Amino acid sequence: MNTAPDPDRVILFDTTLRDGEQSPGISLNPSEKLEIAQQLTRLGVDVIEAGFPIASPGDFEAVQTIARRLDSGPEGPPVIAALARAQAPDVDAAWNAIKDAGRPRIHTFISTSDIHIVHQFNSTREDVKGQARAAVAQARALCEDVEFSPMDATRADVEYTAEVLQAAIDEGASTINIPDTVGYAVPHEYAAFLTRLYELVPDLHSVVLSVHCHDDLGLAVANSLAGLRAGARQVECAVNGIGERAGNTSLEEIIMLLRTREADLGLRTGAVPREIARTSRLVSRLTGYVVQPNKAIVGRNAFAHEAGIHQDGVLKERSTYEIMDAREVGLDGSGSLVLGKHSGRHALAQAMSELGFELKGQALNVAFRRFKEIADRKKQVTAMDLEALVADELREQVAGYALRWFEVEASSRRPPHATVAVTGPDGEELTGSFTGDGPIDAVFRAVNAATSVDARLRDFRIEAVTGGQDALGETSVVVEVGGVAGSGQGVSTDILEAAAQAYVRALSNAVRRRALADERAAPEREIVRAP
Ligand code: KIV
Ligand code: ZN
């Protein structure tokens, strides 16, 4: 039997929880990050970059939680990577956060472009090379699996970058990642850069070469593909393409690109494509980043045919206008599975099991109670509704405040007035009222009055889970408390209720993170700005 590793197997490195989480307005708590990591594991990614532990106590806790609690995937447990600048405290923090993982990796980086070396770090090429060498050596003494990235490589001098890579390999880095940090490269140039690095550093053939591309010119996937064709075998990406500025290479696009064109490209991943749609919805729901309708692979319209001639063709033979089957990416069933108010507990359990949630005992009771409440208000409960609802109901919430009830008086003739009751951290009922600019503003400020927390709204989004007048509304809120962000979600047929729920959860998250930061006497998020 041939057990040699497949040379054309591409390692999927997901950075949704690190680079992705750097998108403005995203603030995930540790249990939300763990939930995303579990889903990424079901999707079959090989490496999960769980965060940047030195950045804040919250980031450290999230990475540690994932390292300690993540289950195994279809091909065993994924590697858990933590990011560290090429500085001793960063490398120590990264190691402390991931050391309990089955397969830990330290990912350390430093810029090799003169633009960064001179203008950002006020340093010299020689110093940077020394720092890279020392950081990799320190990381390698702690962890067998070390990745090194020369940041802003595509705008750096290739000969100098090659020298730094040689130093990193000499010190034991086993993955070398080439970031197009500012999304400036074009495919032929990126491929030529990698080819030149292979010539200058023959030892690159004995490590894994990786690509990490940003989408500022809309070329992240194209550049990543060019890099893979030039010999890279790890691709760094994020779900729905989220990430710094215009985002990272989209994970789902890479998976389906390599799968759909496998015969021509000859490259494979270990992904389970039918988990793509669910992963995309979960990340969108928890980050509040709505997926554009025409987004490749996961957009609402990615498999919709509007033109009559296309519809006619697809009805006769799907391949006339479709290069992929929606079912391959898990988009089947979401419209067809329907429950109503007469559906029983067994039907709910069965429907949930089809969606991949095995509910029993208390979890099933909770889900059933919530399902009945919705089914009373909404004629048809679809699979998408169930997924939103049950994920909302069963999600581990941060201990803190909980919404009890609210009342809003709204009229076009006078400012709206809201009264809200919440349960406080010690179980006491707290009430507050406010007259606001609009009903949602009044509810949010009434929550502040009830909790005596001066939370500032940073982001508020609302989306219908499905179409129709009685659609469930899904809200996502980010607030800031004393300079620390927290996010929360809510789901209901009543958008005011969904908004109030999301606001109270976001506030609880921010209060908890603020307390954590105070405890460690370091202001959350302000310690280090992620790269
Ligand atoms: O874009 C970038 O350069 C990065 C590195 C930290 C890999 O995210
Ligand atoms: Zn990046």
C-alpha cells in the first residue's frame, strides 16, 4: 500500500478567527469563536488560526479555549495556530495559549519590505533578519510546528526576503508563508515572486510554502491560485472572504475552485464541501457581516437563474448553466424542509438532525419550546429558520444580563418611549425607561438605564432569515463599554425583540471583557493592534 503523502494535497489554513476577526466591527467572544472553530473542523480545514494571544486577554482566552476544547475533524484534530510578532513576549503568549492543543503551531511574522522596516519600525534590514531568526528559534524551542511570514513580502526586495527565509528555515520553521499584505500583487507577478524564492532558497522545497493574499484589488483568490500553481501547498483563507480591509482569500471559493477544476489543476483539499453553506451562515450570523447576494458559492443568488432562457436550460439539463450543484455546497433542503405549528417534538428532532444538530433531553425541550413560540407567529418554519433559532437559543451565552420584557410606545406624533426589564447578574430584576429618537434607540437606551451601563452602539444590522412578511428577523449588535467592544445576536419574528435581545447580549459581552481587561490591568484591544 502506498502511504506517501499526496504532493498535490493543498493544506487549508483558515484565518477567519484571526485575520477575519480584524474586520471593523467584529468582536467575537470565546464561546462564539469555539463554535466557529467546531464548524471549521466539520468543514475539514487543516489548520485553524485561532487568534493573536498577545493582543488582549480576550484573544488569549479564546485561543486557549479552542486549543483545549476543540473536537476532532474528519481527518483527525486540526492544527491550532496562534499568531505572534517576532518578539519574545508574543511568542511566549502564543505558546501559552496553544500548548494544550493536540497539534499546536506558532505562527510568527515580521515585515521584510523597506516601506515597513523604515517607516513603521524605524529599523534596519539586519535587525529585522536577526529578530526573525531569534523568534523562530524561540518558537521552535517551544513547539515542533512553526510557521514564519515575511509581512508585506510582495513589496519587498526578493533577495533580502530570501535571506530572511533562509534564516527562518535554518532555525526550524516548517511552513513559510508569503503574504500579499496590502493586496497589491497580480497573479503572474505573485507566481514569479514565489518561483524566484524557490531559486534563491532551494531549502524551500523541504518546507511547506504557503500563500496569504488580501483582496484590495479583487485578486486574492486569483493570486492564491497562481501561488498554488507555482508550488505552494498551503492556502490561507477566511470564510466569506472576511478580513482586514477588503478581506482575505475566500475559503469557500478556494475549496470549490480546486474541486470544480480538479481535472485541470490537479490539486485537492480535504474539505467536506456540503458544510460550506452552514459555515458561511454561522460566520455571517456571529460576525454580523452580511454575505452579498451575488457572492460566489454562498451568495443567496449564487445558484439562482433569473433569465428565462437560463431557467429553461437548467430545467432540461442542469449543466447547461450550472458548473456546480447547489447540493454539493450544502444548499439543498434549506428551502424544502418545512415545519408548522402542528409539528411535534419528533418531527423537530428529525429536522434538526437533518441539519446536523443532534438534540436530546433538555436541549430538545428548550428548542421545542422556542420552535412552538415561533410557529404560533409564523405559518411555515423552514430549515433556515430552525438553524437561526436553535443556534440562537442553544448558544452558550455569557453570564450577565438577560432580557425579560420590554414595552415600546411608538407614534409618528411624539418621540417613542421604551421601558425594559432585565435580569441582573445576581438574578435581580432591573428596569429602565428612555424616550429616544426611534423605537430601537429608545429600547437600547432603556437597557442602559436598567443596567446602569454606559454602552455606546457601534454597529447594528438586521436581516430577514427567509423571505415573506412573517420572516424571522435576525439582528446583530456591537457595543462599546469603556473602550471595549462586545457583540450579540438576536432572532425573533418581532424585530424590536430581536434587537433588544442582541443589545443585552452585546452589552453583557462587553461588560465581561472590560472586567477581564481590568483584572489583568491591561486595556482590552488597545495593547496591540493586530497586523
Ligand atoms: O496580511 C498579512 O501579512 C498577515 C500576516 C500576519 C500573515 O496577516
Ligand atoms: Zn493578512
